[in-house]
Amino acid sequence: MTEFRYDTQLLIEGHDLDEDAINDYFTGNFRGDCLLAVGDEDLIKIHYHTNEPWKVLEYCASLGEIYDIVVEDMDRQSRGLKG
């Protein structure tokens, strides 16, 4: 079993988004790994492995409109099942 079960990916569309501030918030407030938060002040792509994807979604929704949301269960995938 993987340490962090859910591969969480999404886009955040907003204004004055700051990828450094988002990175800092993730590392200070969430347990997980493989963080990718890249983009510009209008659009940020998030990729993160965590056991609590709902917290990630809640935080990201507070920053702007979220869409293209994908949450995959990597434990299921490792067992050959649909994630």
C-alpha cells in the first residue's frame, strides 16, 4: 500500500494567484508528497498525493474556481483495479 493513497489533480482559475504561496500552504498544512503547483496569476495546475484530497479541494476552491478535478486511488491502481 502507498503512504499517500490519492493522486489529486486540478486546475485553479482566479486572479492574483501565487504559486509560491500555494506551495508554502500545502507544505505547511497538508500531509502528502509529489506536490506540483505551477502556473501564473490566472491559472494554477495542482498535482498532489495525499490521504485527504477533500482538504486540498476545499483550500483550492477558496482561491478561485476549480475544475478538471481528478482524484485517483493509487492503492486500487497498484492492485490492477480502476483508480
